[in-house]
Amino acid sequence: MDILLYNTLTKKKEKFKPINDGCIGIYSCGPTVYNYAHIGNMRTYIFEDTLRRIVEYLGYRVNYVMNITDVGHLVSDGDDGDDKMEMSAQKEGKSALEIADFYSKAFFRDFSDLNCVMPDIICKATRHIDDMIKLVERIEKNGFTYKISDGIYFDSSKFENYGQLVGKKHMDGLKAGARVEFNSEKKNLSDFALWKFSPKDKKRQMEWISPWGKGFPGWHIECSAMSMKYLGETFDIHCGGIDHVAVHHTNEIAQSEAATGRKFVNYWLHAEFLIGCENEKMAKSAGNFITVNTFRKKNIDPLCYRYFCYSAQYKKQLEFSWEALEAAGKTLANLRAAILKIKKENSLDESGAPNKKTPYYEKFLTAIGDNLNIPRALSVLWEVLRDNSIPPREKISFIADADKIFGLDLFKEYSQVILKDEIMEKIRDRENARKAKDFKKSDEIRKELLKKGIVLEDTSSGTQWKNS
């Protein structure tokens, strides 16, 4: 069966042709583990998990590689500012390795709770410093680097196709300061650091000896070095969020192809933003982010969020609200209840082989093969569920097979607690009262919610709740 994928590199949907018939190489830009991943990040990982599930469902073996950025990710895309890992370690009074370990575990707990299949290879940046140094040496040997006071930089003007991922028109339109604060020592606005020198006025927790002196890798070189180590100098699919296109992935292509002289990646897939209040993207820097742990504290099944993400194709922006999540949770609960009712009334299990020669299967396969159109595939599942002409056993086998892609645990029973609209409104009223320093009203609302079995906890990240 053909799979059509929208390739950011060519700006169109293309028929997917793997390099090797037997196995597909997929690389995902993993988390920078200085803080919790927010649900906007997790939307991207759900999309990548769905991609992996689909290609495996269609008979391909997959080598799925994800990195962990535990060093080198600077605050600014312009290679300025502190390393996020070092900043977090200083703020929390821990070592950078302790920070990385804590937030890596937190990430993979969220990853697992969203029913994402663990990557085949998880590679940490700090364990691949030698690979990065060797790659920078190759780039240097080919004449694409220069040295300034704070590091070794890539000369983007020497790479003929720089900016091909984002589009030449966009690159030509960049003004100094529009994307980054311009470093006067850099030859070109779009040049970027391959290796940063350790500052002379302070001690870093993470630094290594290199041919250019003591320092640490640039963020972009990490993904190039690790992806090529495990997938080869040219591989099938590179995934990430849409925010990686203009800088991170553009720089990955330039440095990788400058080193090897070969095409780096055949298909680039990017998930659109999750937006929240006032149509702003969810971001840690803006302080407007929600985590999967927020759901757990509210007794919301994280798979309700996975179902919510399926309300829009990955290439479309998705607006988050608690009301929309509640609606998704109710729909998922109704779906599970209907499935379990059929299963129990007919004493069936989900082990039967599905009939893949039906019109419904054709519609389902067409949907998943059309650039991962999961909303359409879900609508087919609902059609099957509601069609009384389909025998119960055939329905159950179809649903079990389809859930290999959806990953929604459709045959498990859950007792979900989703906040009702009126309780949400009370919490918002209390927050407004607190902002207005009307603490009497704030306490009254707290007591009112407590009578309804809702306990409020005021934390540094906002008001949390749990059942009493």
C-alpha cells in the first residue's frame, strides 16, 4: 500500500519510498531535559508515535531513534545566552546530570502514559561528544568553518542550498535581529556554532577537551552526529515540531551535507503548534504551558489528550482548552463503553483476525495512508461501530486492529474524572479574586469546592486540584 507524506523539504505530499525495503530509519528530535515537557511538545511525540505505528502496521520494520539533549541547548537561536541545562542546575541547586536524569524520567513517564511506543534507540548528547567532535572536524576539513572568540562557527554562505527547508524566499527576507540578536563577529546572520568555547570567567559543569580547546557542542551538531551514527549518512524520515524548521533543522541539513557531500534526509515531517490562550503557541519561555502531570493531578486519563490530538491532522494548528479536553474525554469514554458493551454482550475477545477485504477497511487504509489522516480514520471506526449490519465479532476485530494505530486502549475500562464546566468556572473566579486580593471571596470558593469533593492546591505553576 502507498503512503503519502507531506515533505517539508519539497513543500508537497509525496509517495513514500524507503531507502531499504526491509527497514525504515526515523529520527525524532527529543526533549531538552532541563524542565518538564509541555503538552504542545507531547502533541509532536504523539504524531511521531502514530507515524511509527502506521508504517509498522503496513509491514515495515522501523529503527526509531530519539535523542536526549542534556547539554548545549542555548537560550537563544543566535548561539547566545546560557546553556539551559546549566541554568536549570544552578536554579535548582543540583548537578546538571541530576537535572537531566530527573527530567528524562519525567519525560518518559509522560511518553508512556500517552501510550507512545518507546524508541528503539535513545541517545544522550553527553554520551556522543566524540562523535560530534569528529563530525565538526569533517566539516572543518571541507572548508565550511571559521573561528571567532566564542567558538567554531559554520559559514552558511559557503553552503549553496542553505535554507532549502524553509524556502529561499523566507531566508532572503530575514533581517538582522529578526531571528536572532546579531553577533558582530559572525560573518553572516545565519551562521551558527558547531563548538562553543567554555567561558573564561566561570566554571561549567559540562565541558570537554577538543581540538579547538575546552568547550561544549552546539545544539544543532548533536542531532546530526547522533542521527547519522545510528541511521547512516542518508536516512528516510526526520521528524520534529514546526518551530524547528527555520533554524534547527535548516542547520542540521547544512552541516550534515557539508560534512558528507550527500543528501541528509529524504522526508522531513513537522507537526504544527498546539495553541492556547489568545492563539499563542504553548511555550516554556512564555510560562503558559501545561504538562501531562497536570492531567494526572486532575485525575484525567492522559489518553483523553491523545484522543483530543486526533481531532485535527498533525499539519494543522490545534487549539487547546479544558472544555475541548473534557469533550474529548467524554467521547473517548463513550467509545470505550460502546465497545465493551458489544464485547460483553456477545462474549467476545479481541483476538480474532480482521476481515481486510471490506469497504470499511479500504476507507481506513486510505485515511492512514493519506498523510496520517487520523481524524478521518477515527470517523471510519465510528461508522463501523454504528453499522448494525456488521456482525459483532467483525466489529471487535476491526476495532482491535485499528487500535494498533490509535493507541487509545479501547478495550480497557477507566473511571475518568473530568472537571465540570461549573467547577472550572469556580476555579477561574477564585484565581481572579486572588489577583484582586479579595481573599475572603477566594476562601469562600475554596470551601464551596471542598464540599463538592474538590481540593485545591496553590503551587508555583498555578492552582492544582484533586479529589478529596
